[in-house]
Amino acid sequence: IVPTPAQPGYNAAGLPLTPVAAFGAGDILISEANTEQVKIELSGSALEARCAAKNGDVFSPALHIGKVTERLYLQPLDSIVSDDANYLKAARMGGGIYMHLPYFVTAGPCKDIDFEVKARHILWDGKWYQDALKIPALSMRQKSVFFTNEAALKTNGPRYVDASIAPGTLAGLESSFSRINQFYEETLEARPLNGVGVVVALVHNKGNYSGFGGDSLNIIRMSYDNPSPKDLSTLEQVFPATFAHELAHKLQSARLFTNPLGRQIVEGSADFFKILVLRNSGLITESEAKQRVLKAAADCAALSDSRSLREKISARAVNYREPYDCGMVYYFVSYYSSGLSGRTYVETLRRAFSGETNYAGQTDTLCMLFEPSCTNERLNGVIGNKVQYSQQVDWLAGQLAAHPLPTLEPRK
């Protein structure tokens, strides 16, 4: 969330100087129906029988998109993520709407029908558009869109921040986000926000639950559901930590998800980077950083039992927090047992992130991709049973007490 200079054809806020082409034949039109629903309208060839699925519906029934007529569908806005889903589907975010588009890919021969979003302001691939945006069907894979009909959109760059966030909190968030992004760019020499928008919002719904989360696609979404007054006081800590974690995902290859332990790799290493980024950018102290690692270790211990991680994965018995907490512990044990400097370890981990299986000469010792051939007994213990894990957590606590966290400085 850093101001960017105006590009040719765009104003300083990143909004195009001319509107996008209007809705045309053969499209599926997405717009805001009301505060609780998205309207999906079909026209042209999308209404023809050759475009419908075998059951007569354009969308698979498994998607649970409500059919009103042959022309009209309605999608409820709900920020609950089901157990078998990786991403939020469609939800109200502040004064706008966030949609993960792969859920709305049409069925059968309809799969080549283009979509069009209609709204005053539309955030897509790191740019704002006005009034309408046509999205080719092939561009919907693994992407999300955010749109809002707010009359006055206060923004400077490809971001949206909920207007209900207090000005003082917003100023703190802007400062933290800027320092985090600066660390990624100057120290890690990465550009994780290239072509990426950012949405920061509070969510109010009928679910009577509270919690925060995010996604890292062409839009980095960070949201907090039903925050209490106490929760609101912690936003300046919660959102920067989430931001640092989500930016780490932009360094990871999609190929990592093909690994049987892909979730542990991508989430655990992103949380490892989160701690390093927050500490090295000066947003938390050394003591606070170590306490967060120890808390993750304790939370992971509470979830461990007589089974190894691979046995729990095989039995589909992994708690949703384990890839984050246990994964983070794994990478800190990997670092302290590696004997590498902070800079060398991070550069090696970056190569592993890229999906490079031969990322180091001692791959089976570093074991950054949870290799089955790993000979590092400490790391094998981290993903072992409760007794084995506890031994390595005790060792890690000793390392944290005796040694600093990895320190990284920009290259000169």
C-alpha cells in the first residue's frame, strides 16, 4: 500500500482516464444487487442452449449460486470459508465486494464466455477501472476482483482501505505497510506488489464469529470479521503481520502446492518470513519476535499426538492452524540447525520457494521442501509424533535464548 506515480492513460489514483468498453453480447454481467447479494446476469450466447451445462444451468450446482431465472443468478455475500475451500468466495468488504472468480467459472461450453464487472470503481491486476471491466474467461483462473459503488473513493494507488477504519489506525497501517514493502524491495530485492492490488476491510455479517485472514492473488485481501472494540485496538498489529505473510506468498511458485506437504511449506515459510520481516523492518522487537515463535511452538505442541505429520495428512486429521504454526517452527529449526548466515539461508530458501528441487548442495540436510529423503533428525522430529516434536521444541527454545534471529541488511 504505497503511493505509485500515475501511468500513461491513468490519473494519480490509478483510475483510467476513459471508461472501459460497455457490456456486449455473449457476456455474463456481474454487479451489486444489494448489501447481501451479487447479481449475475446472462445475455446473448450465454443464454443459448448450447452454452448451458447438461443439467440446464450455466453454473455447476456444486457452486451453490442461486438461479432465479434463465437470465438471472444471485450469489449471497458471505465471509465464511468452508472447510474444503482454499479461498473466500464472495463477501462484503467495507463498502465494496470481493469475489474469487474461479468459483464463478461457467460450466460446459459456457467456459469461454467473457465476464464483465459493472461498478463505479473496479480493482483488477493492480489498477483501478471505472464503470465497467471486461474479463476474458481464461483470465479468471486464480484471480479475484474487488468493486465498489462508493461515490467518493479516496485512494492513491491500487488499494482500498475501509472508510470505517479510524484515521489514527489508518496512518499507523500506512506507515507499517510502507516499511514492510520497502524491506521486500530493498533487502529481499523482490517486487511482490507488481500488478497486485490491496484491500483492507472490516467485515460485519450475521455469522456471530470473529477473526481475521487474507488471500494473496492478484489482490491481497486482508479482512477482520466482526471485530470487538478490543479487536479494533489491535488492528495496527494484526494487519501488518497479515500483510507481511501475504507478500511472502508472492515469492512462492505454484508448483509448491503439488508437494504432499505443500500447505506446510507455503504457510509455514510465509509465517517464517513474516517474523523476519516484522523484526528486520523494526515493527516488533527481538523479544516480541521470539515470543511469537515460542507461542507458535506451544500451539503446535497442543495439536500434536502419537502420529507423525504425514500420518495425520493421510488420515485428513490436520488442524487448520498446523501448517502455519508447526510449519513456522519447522523453518526456524531448519535455520538454526543449518549453520548458515541469515542472508545465505534466506537466499537458499528463496531458491526453494521457486520450486527448484536442487536449491542447495546439502538439500537433504536443509530439507526446505520437507524432503522424504531428509537426513536432518531435528527436522524429522519436528514432523514426527508428540514426543519427537517436544524434544525439538526444547532445543529450539534454547537456540532462541542463546542466539539472535536472522538479521538482514540491504545490499550495498
